[in-house]
Amino acid sequence: MTFQPGQSGNPAGKKPGTKNRKTILLQELEKDGSALAAAIKAAALAGDASAMSLWLTRLEPALCSRGETVEIELNVNAPIEDQIKAVMTAIAGAQITVETGSMLINNIEKLANIRAAQGSGDKERALIQAFRDLATKLPV
């Protein structure tokens, strides 16, 4: 059965202007949110494990680890192997953490990939030029 244009597919459905549950909940939280947070906090402080969990997972911002600032002697123009050795030496000497060293090595590898991609473009251009030079020298 097809519906006529302008007619609802569900005539007994939600009436126009009816608020959905999420909107109603948000409006109620705006009115009583502070009191609700205070009640959860009081229950958590009284030892209620569920309230503690709720407080920590929903009401407190998540802790984010911050990257450490490190200084390491690293020559970006040196061969990739030398750069990685410098990072490994810094890890072994406890100058940087293993996690920081891993991030540095990943970035060195990315730099190596970029250099390789740039180098392959130079090789392609040189090869094309060599073919052009050869083509001009061949008799027709």
C-alpha cells in the first residue's frame, strides 16, 4: 500500500511539537543537575561504589597523558641508521622513556619514507631524461 503525498506513514505516531526523551532529560538536568551531582558526590564519599564509578566515569574529565618535552642530540641529515642509534642510546641512558623513543623512531621512519618518495621522483625524472637523450641520438 502506498501513501498519499502529505499523509503520514504512521498516523498514530508522535504528535507535532512533542519533545523527545533526551530533550526532556536535558531540561530536567538543567533544573536539578547541581542537586543530582551533590547527591552522587555524597553517596560516593559515603562509600557507595556505584556512585564512585558514576562520578569518576561521567562527572570528572578523563585524564589525558601529556607528552614529555625532551631534548636529544639528533642530526636529521644523518643516515637513518645513525638517527635510530642515537634514539636507542638515549633510551638506554634513561634520557627518554621507551614510549618517547618509540614515537621518535616512528617519526624517523616516516621521514625516511618521505625521503625515499622524493628520491624516486628524482630517479624517474632522470630516467625520462635519459630516454629523451637516447631518442634524439637514434637515427630515424
